[in-house]
Amino acid sequence: MLNLVLFGPPGAGKGTQATYLAKAYQLIHLSTGEILREQIAAGTEIGLLVKDTIQRGELVPDATVIDLIQDKLDKNPEAKGFLFDGFPRTVPQAEALDVLLVHYGRSVSAMLSLEVEKKELMARLMSRGTTSGRIDDADLAVIENRIQVYNDKTAPLIQYYSKAGKYEAINGVGTVQEITDRLRFYIDKLPLNKKSR
Ligand code: AMP
């Protein structure tokens, strides 16, 4: 079973790479950002609760995203594996994911961290903002805030997964294909035969 965390700051290319990797390894792609945007678009209670937070570039409460992930794990008991994209984003989320996965006889195989410098991230997000239609891609101050929130609350996960021996840094600059190849190089080296890795 392969359960991957695709990690990196906003604009690192997680979504793009996740689409390729999920297909290549037959994993269920779980993007909390996508799930939350679907909730907003559908006008659900959760969507209404999180819209302002997302618009400001802040993180929605841990309990909200953990519940959403639990629901997806519950609904996919036969999955070959999962590709977590944009989750976990805080240490409590990572701890909750570990507990949840144990419940399903799984564990995180690796955390693959796409490394991209701030200047490049800003350029990518500004450019994406012209086409994505995302409420949090449109404003320079919000983009700056998302990167700040990443540095303050999400980057500590590097240490969390390093301690567990699961952190792999991957250069996130290059063509989409080059970056996919780098990711696949690491994934293909993971020992998959054991139940939990
Ligand atoms: P993303 O599509 O991953 O860039 O996420 C867009 C926005 O959704 C983030 O800026 C947060 O406001 C919210 N979000 C997505 N995933 C999480 C998460 N794991 N924890 C808290 N907030 C999240």
C-alpha cells in the first residue's frame, strides 16, 4: 500500500503533480483545498463556514479538514493507496492522519516535499491567478499571507516527517515532466511489499 503526502508551499506544483502520480500509481487523490472549494461551490454548511478563511489565505480549523479526510478514507476502504495533497498542513493534522491511517491498517509511506523559492512561487501564483478563478489567487497580499502561513504552520511538518524517516526533498523547479520523473524516482524506491509502507 502506498500512501503519499505531497508537500510544499502554495504554488509548488502539488496539484499538477498529484494528478499524474495518482494516475500512475492508481492512488486516490485527496486534495483538501479541492474538497473545500467543492463545498463552497455547492453552498454547503461547511462551504459557508470556510469561505472567508480561505479568501484571507488562512487555514481552516484542523477538525474540519480531519473530518473531511476521515470521510474519504471511510468511503474508500478498498483503495490501493492515497495521495494526500495540501493535507496535512499542521502538526495536529499530521498526528491525526497517523492515527486515522493506523485504524485502516495503513501508514504514510513518504512525504515528498516540492522545494521552490519564494520569488518563483509568487510569480507562479500571480500567473495562476489570471486563469484559476480561485478567490485566494487573486490578491497579492493574500498570496503573501498564504506563504507566510505555510512558513509558520506547515513547514514544521518537515521536522515531523524527518524524525519519522519519511521526508524527501525534491527540487520543484523544472518542466512538469522533469519534476514527475524526480518524484517517481523516489516513489519507485519505496518498499511497498510491507503492509504499512
Ligand atoms: P490549496 O488548494 O491546498 O492551496 O488550499 C486552498 C486553501 O484551502 C488554503 O489556503 C486553506 O485556506 C484551505 N486548506 C486547504 N487544505 C487545508 C488544510 N489541510 N488545513 C487547513 N486549511 C486548508
